[in-house]
Amino acid sequence: MEFTERTIHNCREQLIGQSFRILYPSADEFERIGERIMRRLGGRLAGQTFWCHVTGRALDRADPHAAGIWSFEDLSSRRPVRAELTAREREVASLVLKGLTAKQTAKVLGISPRTVEIYRARLLRKYGASSTLDLVQRLLTA
């Protein structure tokens, strides 16, 4: 399979707001690898939300889920987490960053526009933002 810029862009768009679980062939494999990573981190960040830079490569492009090499760089000291977000808040935040309206976000997430507005209000409060534009700026620099 040849990876074009368009293919990579489409894959990236599908991953935003999703769990890393979808990158693994099974839930068991996801859990096994997660446990191995946590042992490597020495439990130091267990149960905490933290920023990290992740880089990965498939060993076989024809079967990208068969085996790969992943690198995780802990960015906690340079970029502390400023607000703990729920999974739904992260989903709404990622769509706010894309510039989607409440109606568009509601359609993507399968919830009502009013519910999106409630989540957006929570994000504004958690980040101390006065407007959606201010929220976007704070999310990008968080």
C-alpha cells in the first residue's frame, strides 16, 4: 500500500478524538502493550493525564498492524496538563479546534446542539476563556 499525503491526512482526521485502541488489532493487545508501557514508566505517571509525543512506524507496510516500533516522549515537565477533561470534553474540544459549529459538532457526535453548548461552556470555564476564540487559543497553547 502506498501512503500518499491524502491517505495520511484522511487517517489523521479519523484518529482525532479517538482512543489509541483503534490502532491495535485487538483490545487484549492494546491492554498488553499499555501494561508494558506503564511498567517502563515505572508507574510514575499511572492514573495521571500527561502530554507525550508519540512516534510510530509499521515494520511491514503491507500489514501495518502486525508489528511496529513506537516511541513515547514524556513532555510533562515542559507542558503540564492544565485542565482534566472528560472523554466527551476532549471530543468537543477537538471539534472546536477544527472550527465546527455546535450543530456540526452535534451531528458528528450524535448528540444535541444544546448538549454541545453545555460541554463548550464547561471548557470555557475550565480554561478560564471568555470566548470560543479565546478557548481555541488556550487549547492550542495548553
